[in-house]
Amino acid sequence: MNNYRSSKLYKSLTPYMATALAEGFNEGENASREEQLIAWQYLHDTTLGYRLQGWYGRTLQFMLDKKLIQRT
């Protein structure tokens, strides 16, 4: 499993940019799979993804279960 937390992108993310990359809207429209996973890791780590609409939390749980992102 990749350590997305050490990436340059992860360190520069803002809440807006993370949601844009994760969901694929506006600036995140052409995000690579890795960029999307980095954004989801950020949303998990900051707990922002659990405070947004339910779809985010369910998607985060799925990604954790499939080990696409790390719990801690």
C-alpha cells in the first residue's frame, strides 16, 4: 500500500481541493487514480469526509475495507 501522506500533493491539499479531486469536479476533473486516492486519504485523516454528505463516509469506509487507503 502506498503512503499517500508523504506525497507533495497530500501536503498541499485544502479541503476544497481534496473534495474536488475525490469527486472529480472542477479542478479535479482530470485527476489520476493516485491523485484521487491521495485526496480520499486526506478526507479520512482530517475527518472532513465523515462530516460531509453520507456518500463520502460510505465511500471512505469502502476504501478502508478494501485497503485502498490507510486507517492510521
